[in-house]
Amino acid sequence: MLSAAGFLVAGVATVRAARWDGWRRYTPVATGIWLTAMLFLVVTPALAVGVAVYGLLLTALGVALTTRPVPAATADLAGAMR
């Protein structure tokens, strides 16, 4: 429950900050929503599928954190310095 609440809070902050573009922006909030749904999947046979989706969302979050696109202003500045 604590992880679900943490991802939801971080996800809302990420969406409001608008620092990431595209799918990266919604990955933390999607993870929080999925963790909230998994609280109800624990007592069903679908738990294995739920854990697999959670793993995919965590992988997507890791990719989002490591492959952030460079903002246009920074890219222009880096090109001007060369």
C-alpha cells in the first residue's frame, strides 16, 4: 500500500511538472494505479499476471529514467559549443 501511494504521489508530481514528454510522463502514475489494482488481485488467480505487468511497468520506468531526451535548449547549446 505504501508503494502504491508513493508511486501515485510521484506520478501526479511528474505529470504536473511536465519535465518529461510522451510516454515517460505517465509511467510513474500508471505504476501507482497498477499497484492499487494489484491490492485486489492478491486474492485471485490473476496475481501472476499482475506481477508480470508490474515488472513491465518498472522496466518502463527504468527506461524512462535512463533514456531521457535532451531538451531542445540544451541540445542547441551543446551544438553551439562544438
